[in-house]
Amino acid sequence: MARLFKKSGRKPGQAPGSIIHIGEINNVSKIQVINFDKEDLYENEIKKVEECFPFFEKSNVSWIDIVGLHQIDVIEKIGKQLKIHPLVLEDIANTYQHPKVEDYENYFFIVMKMFRFDQIERELKTEHISVLCGSNFVISFFDKESDVFEPIRIRIREGRKTLRESNSDYLMYALLDAVVDNYFMVLENIGENIEHLEKNILQNPKSSNLTSLHKLQDDILIIQKSILPLRRLIPTIEHSTSPLISKTTRIYLKDVNDHLTQIGDTIDATNNKFSAMNNLYLSVLGQKTNQAMKILSLIATIFIPMTFLAGVYGMNFQFMPELSSPIAYPIVLASMTGIGLSMIAYFKKKKLW
């Protein structure tokens, strides 16, 4: 379950650059290598991280996909081989790290959050993704196994010209674009749940509706918390003077930023929708309460004259002439019934009943 507020997991005084896994431990460990250019393709799952080191020496593009951030030794070995800054390695192992983009001259470091909305449990699931992009390599780190990048693998296998003939910067863009596109799907799923909840509120507002509404609000806040940094930081790559980013890729990155702007607008509209639904819930609930009070008031009004008659003849004074009459009781009952029916007919005529 995604949480808006998380513990940092760091101990006070801990040395900067200490590689400590922070987050849920995932038992799945997997390292996949894809090495390609416009003519050749090599794809394989390896057992030891050292097996991927020779690919860093090749001129074509290597994509190393690593699942399982609890493998601290794997992160350390890659960092040592590629001379990655210790603070970067620390952030890779921290699944609670805030989304960000950093330019280290020889490579780019990107932290992202990917989401999946579980329709069965009606919960937002979150996954931590880190990406390192160098001149001839891209390394992606997942805390859990995911299929979000599978369409990119398929495009590589099919020999799509743009991917197979481009450098590592375009592959980095493709990974970013896949994550951003996934946000659209998550927001669409949440939108469907909002529409379903709105119908329930209109038909029968319950306290459980309000609980579901607040839970969806928290989910949107979590997504917004991850989107806002990327909206500010993707232009960092786009306008970077680094030779790692080609002119063509900069144009594609601008498109990613446009998508993030659309997502931001959708989130803003969804937040406005939540405010409207809160007001709708209170309005419908108030309307139903007023309707119930109206019915109770009408019933009370009908019984007021009956209560008056019952009170008068319930005094049982000695000299009340009606008390000795043999037909007094039926006459009073008939009068009370007639008054009640007359008032019901009057209310119906005025469309109050």
C-alpha cells in the first residue's frame, strides 16, 4: 500500500553515502542484460553482476535491468566498476527516496516512482525505480519485478529503427516515457473509481463513501508528490549542456514534459472533483435528512389535533356530558380518523406528502 508519509529509515549521524536498503524486502533477484545496435542484439539473464561488466567496454548500447534493491553487494560492485558517486548508490538502495534528476557529467541519475492501482483491493501500489544513463549504457534498478518496460524490450527485439540506431540517451527517454505513460493508466483507473463512488453518493450516501473518497484523495496526493519534482526536473535534462543528450532526444524529452503537464492538469481537475464530491455528499445527506424531518413533521402535524381531542376527553371531569353518552367513544374515534384523513388529503393536494 502506498503511504503519503514514510519513515526516513536513516539513523542520526549515519555517514553520507552509506548503502543501506530502506524499504520492503523483496525476495526476487534478477539481472537482465540487453546489448544492441542497429544490426546485432544480445539478450540474457545473468546470475552474477560481474558478467555484465564486459558490456560496459563495448561501443554499442547496453541495458542492464536489475530487480531487487536488497542486494547491496550488487549495487556496490556496479558503483565501483563505473565509479558512481556514493550518494547515488545510497539513493538507489533507498526506496523512499524522493523523485529527482541529477547530472554528474559522465552520467545522469534519475529517481522515479511508478504506480499501479489494484482494482480488486482498490489500493494504490507504488514501486521505486532508479536509472543510471552513461555514454553507452543504461542501468535500471527496481525494488519489485515489473512489466512496465516490457514494451520497450519488445521494440528492441523487433528491431525498431529509432531504438536500435539511437544511443543510450534515447533508451533513457524511452524508459522515462514508459513510466509517465503508466501514470495516465493509473489516473484513468482512479477516475473510474471516482465515477462509481459518485453514483453511490447520489443514490445512497453512507459514511463508507466518505472513507473511500478520502482514500482516493490520499492516492492522488501521493501521485502528485511524485509528479511535481519530475515536472521541474525533466527540463534539467532537456536543457543540459551535457554531450550525453543528443538534439533529437531533447525534442522527445520536451514531449515527456508535455505529458507531465497534462497529468498535472488532470490531477488538479481531480482535486477539484474531490471538493465537489465532498460538497455533494454533504448536500445529498442533508437533503435526505431534511426529507426525513419533513415526513416526521407531517406525521406530528396530523397527530396534533388527535392528541388535543385525546387530551380533552382524557381529563375525565365529573360533569363532562360526553362521558355518559353511549356513542361518545365512536364519535371521538371517527372525528380523529376524519381529521387525520383530511389532513393527509390536504398535504397530498399541496404536494407536501
